[in-house]
Amino acid sequence: MGTKNWNEQFENLRINGARLQKTIEISAKIGGTENNGVQRCSATDEDKEMRDIFAGWVKDCGCELTIDEMGNMFAVRPGKNRDLGAVMTGSHLDTQRPGGRFDGILGVLAGLEVMRSINDAGIQLERDFILVNWTNEEGGWYPPACMGSGVWMGNITKEWAYDRKDRDGKTLFGDELERIGYKGDFPCDHKKWNVEAAYELHIEQGPVLWTEKIQIGAPKGILCLHWYDIWLEGTANQVGPTPMKNRNDALLAFSEMNVVVNKVAHQMGDMVATVGEIQNYPNSRNIIPSKVHFTVDIRSWDDDHAIEAWRLMKKEFEMIAERRGCPIKTEEFWKVEHAPFDKALWDRVVESAEELGFSSRRMVSGAGHDMSEVNKVTRGAMIFVPSIDGRSHVEVEDTPWEDCTRGGDVLLRCILKTASEV
């Protein structure tokens, strides 16, 4: 493959950073919080409002907009040769509960800015250019994460996704997606699309780039991700009359297990693990806890390493449960294998950053992304920009505007190069 007329057409083309900033600031008002964050979970009224605005923006760019059965939004800018595989970019517009202004949002709206900039320059690409807003990447209200891209790839079924309950157990995802008008008719199936390559621009969500004062990160791939649910059964009783030796305290058993998660991750190395969610019952100050539900999140570049960590954790959990008289049940809730990116696209990210005069660093992504799923069915790569103090999934999440612009310029150059290959 070769690129056509790269130097002549595209060398000096840059995105409009001020326009990108304005677009993100408009987004930040939809579900905006008092602490400068955003709470816009998938299939909520705020999600609908943002989707409606985004749909208008991409139609103004002359795109063909397709909404599939999972609400994934595909904005297609036609290329000269529509038989060639398309070049895709995008991320997600939903947030954590609450979250920040940039996580996922930057990837979608920078992709929109790339499209606008190409339009402004009057360039017709050889290939179709697709901008996608993936549904429910965060799983902030309807777990698990990466739901829309997971169904699209074939990792989960749409029926299973539709039946996911919200965190309060009151509504079903499919019903709410239909209520807001974004349960489309187009099949949610990657085989319905011809995608040659995909890029995702994202904030790093970690401290490496910010600490090292590096402008662009080029991850070689995404760590594997394993989620587990654990339920413990204790014996509820009044605190005062129940001697310490006569207790089956489910919360006490959990406390020991939480330490095990941290211990195993440290001992094995080359991995991370966290207890991120816990429900304690009956959650009364004068009743010994009778039930605990908690989650474990394990991530590593080596899938077998993560599986072995869970085996060790589970073995110790069972020993603690027996000693404390608290029966245990465990379940694997979600698993995503590690995702190594395409070497040529990975190199292209670094090459584009260097051509633009930006410092860059090769690294890995510790956070999960829709690209974990997309990368399984086409060539994929990601572009990272710094997160101030490494903060993300919180309202104070922030990235300097000049870094957003740099990331958009690298994305633009990668899109132009890849969409010009014939």
C-alpha cells in the first residue's frame, strides 16, 4: 500500500483547536456537575440530549448517520472508492457517575473536528471515513463496560445486553435505550461494516505522560481485564448481646479478602487488582453484617498471569470464608483479553507525532477501551494525551486544551495517511 500525494495535499493541515475546545465545552454542559465534571450515563435523558446534538453536528458535516440495535452511532463521510475498507475513529460520549469532561468525549469530538477540518480543506479521501459514538463504554449505570462495542464485535449478545439492570435494579438497559429513541434497527454486527483500520484518541487516565512532560502517548495495546463478583453469607445479629467468638461477620471476612487482593497483586507483579464495589447488608450500625457482595478487577498484559492471580485469590478467599463461617460464591462477570495493536498503525502514531514536532512515548494502556473490542476485528491503534496529575473517572479530570489540540492533530494526520492508502 502507498499514500497518494501526502506532502502536496496534507502537510500543513491542522485541526481548529479553538473550535474543538468550544465543542467540548458545549458537551460539558449536558449532564454537567457543580464540580466541573459530567454525569451522563448511557440510556439516560442526558445521553439522549447529547446524542441529539452529536447527530446534528455530523449531519452538518454531510455524513450518512446509521444507528444500530445497540445505539452505536456511525457517521460516514463517503470516500472516492467505497469498495475500499473504511478508516474509523471514535470513542464514547457517556461518562462515569459522575465523571469528567474528557474521558471518551475527547475521542468522539476530536474525531468530529478532524472531519470538519477535512471538509474545510475540501479534501476527498480515497476511503470512507467513519466516526463512531460507542454505546455504554463506561458501564457507569448499566454494567458491564464496552457494551455497545462488545455486541458489535460479538463478545456478548444484544439480548444479554438488553437485560442488564441498572445499579438500583429498577430498569432494563434495552427498555431505556428504546425510551430515549436510540434503539436502532441496523444490525449491531461488525460484519456489516468494511473497516480497514481504526484509531481512538483518548486521555491517558494515568500519570505517566503528565509526570514525564511528554505530549503524545502511543500504546502498544491494552491490558487484559477480568471482573469477578463475590458473595458472602454471614449471620445477622444484634451487636451488643453477641459475643465476639459467636459471630459470623460477613464484613469481617470481606475485610481480610480485600487485603488478599492487594497482597497477591504485589507479590505477582506486572499486574494491578482492585476491589472497586462493595454492598454490605443490612448496613445498620447495630447489626452484625449478614451479607456482603463485592467485586474484583484484575488487569495484566499477560492473560494467563491474571488468571493465575484470580486462582490464588480465590483459594485464599475460600480459606477465609471457612474460618469465619461465611459461605462464599464467586462468579466471573466479564473478561476481555489483552489487545496488542497493529505494529504499522502504532508506528504511524509515533511517526505522525514526530513529524508535528511533538514528544512521544511508547507505552501500554492500563484502562479498558472500546478499542479492545474493535481491535479484534480490524487493525487498531490509540493515541494518548496527558491527564493532569493522572486523574480520571472523577469530576476533576482535566487535560490542557493545547494537549487536546496536539492529539487532534496527530489523529488528523493518521486518518489522512491511512485513508489515502490504495
